[in-house]
Amino acid sequence: MDFNDSPAEAAFRAEARAFLDTYAPIGGLGQIYDDGHDESEFVKRSVEWQGLLYDHGWAAITWPEAYGGRGLGIVDQIIWNQELARAGFGTSIFVVGIGMAGPTIIAHGAEAHKERFLRPMLKGEEIWCQLFSEPGAGSDLAGLACRAVRDGDHWIVTGQKTWSSGAHYADYGILLARTDPDLPKHKGISYFLVDMRSPGIDVRPLQQMTGDSHFSEVFFEDVRIPHASMIAVEGAGWMCAMTTLMNERMAIGGGEGVVRFDQLVALARARGGSLDAVTRDEMARVYTWARCLEFMNARMLTKMSRGENPMAEASVMKLAMARLTTAGADLGMKLLGTDSLIGEGAWIYKYLFAPALHIAGGTDEVQKNIAAETVLGLPKEPRIDKDVPFKEVPRGVA
């Protein structure tokens, strides 16, 4: 495992840091949420920031140059993510478009899709959302029941999606729908690009305990989607979804989580006084998790640089990041004392947001299963629906 950047990586990191030091707003865009959850202002500034990234050639690190990217590798993307985190940036509202939908369109889409959608993504002109999860198909994504029925040159879509980040302000979405229930669940799925302004789409924001409504549930009632909006071919949805999810891990990988140790140190110093032994022990535990995350990130980068798939490392890193965030947010609230009970602020937001990291993007249990199967060699969980047509699988089992 190599803890140091290569000369080329160090040069890229220095270039990224210099750009961010020159152009990035102090504290990143997340500061807007921290100071009062003004979502409309957050979206507005995010669009402006994305346009600036595009103008200076930082909009898409790994995309081919022909489509407006820099044509660099996965390690460079992780370095860029790390530098964004250092500058105070959280996950961008454009991560679904640029980090997931765009690479899938590049890999599997028609030239017409690439010409129509890629540049507007990079410029921040169109925001995308992900329409994958359903009330009965979260961890078991292939159990989705949202139905698409062919009607000439269109598909009629009926069903429900949930936990769709930013769907209430998105222009387009990437949709998985079941086009053939006579096939086993992984084989009868297709992948569509959806105009979120289409008649029959009802987006309902879900208010979270943080006070904002980052997620939405989306209902489709006889929504007509052109056949030309299908990516690849009918039934290739699962293959396309794997491309999307693989790129999702790369797009968000390398960050430091919602809580950084240096922020805790700054908070402790700002509060003044000496820390008791129990609090110092908690600080040490958070520091340990932060260092573990740093080491695992170095291990993941090393594997990526060799062309290997760091699936196990990515799963363990997600577990560690969730634990770090939860422990760090808890400690931040403790350091605030009675001030944590009044008003709004960064640490209160982090504390309320932290539990979501144990669920979003794959639950802790899913990540542990991946580690158990890929690292420990334990057998996979039995599947009673294997090779069974989806329509014959009882709901709640699929």
C-alpha cells in the first residue's frame, strides 16, 4: 500500500488545490445548509459553481476529452474529491448527472443521447436525479416493481420510486423500470432517461429531521416515455445500472465524511477550558476512525492504480465513514453542551444527518455482507427467487 502520491498525482493535487484556493467560496457550498437550510440559495450557488468548474476545465475529471472531460483516471477523481472535501465541499447536486448518468450514457447510450445531454450536465444547465429505489426494493434493487409497457414508439410507466435525492428540483432522471415480468428479476429491467416535467409525474418531497427535504418520493401514473429515451436495449437495464452504481462509488469516494477531526479540534478550542478524561478518550476514538479511513482510502487508491476492483475496501470505507460521522457528530454536540439544544447550526445539522449514512447508498448490513463474501469467503445468502420469473415471485420476497 502506497501512502504517497506519485509525482504525477502530486502535480495534479497541487493544481486542484491551487484552483480551489483561488476560486472556491470559503467553507464550500455546504456552509449555506449549515447556516439555515436555504435550499433554493444552495441550488442557485451550486449552478453558478458548476458553470465556473466547466469554464476552467474541472467539471468532469474522468470523462473523455471529446465530451468535455479531462480524460484522467480514477485515482485523479479520488484526489479531486479529497481536495473538494478539504475545501469544505460536500456531495454536489450534480453528482447524479456527472458522476452517474453521464458515464452510463457515455458507455451505453446512443450518439443522440450524448449530443443532447452531456454538455448541459457539465455546464450545470440541467440537474439529474436517480429513480432506482422503491418502497419494496431498496437493498434488493432488482426487486423493483415499477412497470413500463410498450405502446408504439413510447413506454407507459406506472409505479413509485423513493429516496430520490434532489428529485423536486431535477430536470431529468435515470429510471429503472420492469419491461418484462416473465423474466427473472435481474433480466426484465430496462433503463430510461426521463424528463421530470412529463405529465403524470408527481414529486413529493420528504421532510427530514434536519429540516430540509433532500429526498423525494416520485409517483408515475401512465407517464409516456419515448422509446428513444431507452439506454442500450430492452432488458439491459441491470447492466446499465451496474455501470451507474460503479461510477457512483467513484464519484463520491475519497471524501472525509460529514465530520472532520480538525473541525472537532477547532470546536473544542473555541469552547475553551480543559477536556475531561472521558471526552479526551472520545476525541481519540474519533481520531482513530479518521486515520483508519485515511489508510483505507490509500489502500483503495493503490488497488485502483493497479486496475483492480476495490469492492471490499469501498464497503468497509463506507462503514468507517458512517461510524466516524456518527461518533464525531455525537461528540460535537457534547462539546456544544446546552448550546446544542437551541437554534440551528453546522453541528446540529451533522448530528441529525448522521444516521442516514448507515442507510443511504447501501445499508451497513449490505456492506458487511459484501465484506463477508469478498474478504472472508463466506457463502452468499440463499435466494429463493433465483431464475424464477418475476411475476411468480411473491411480493415482499423479490
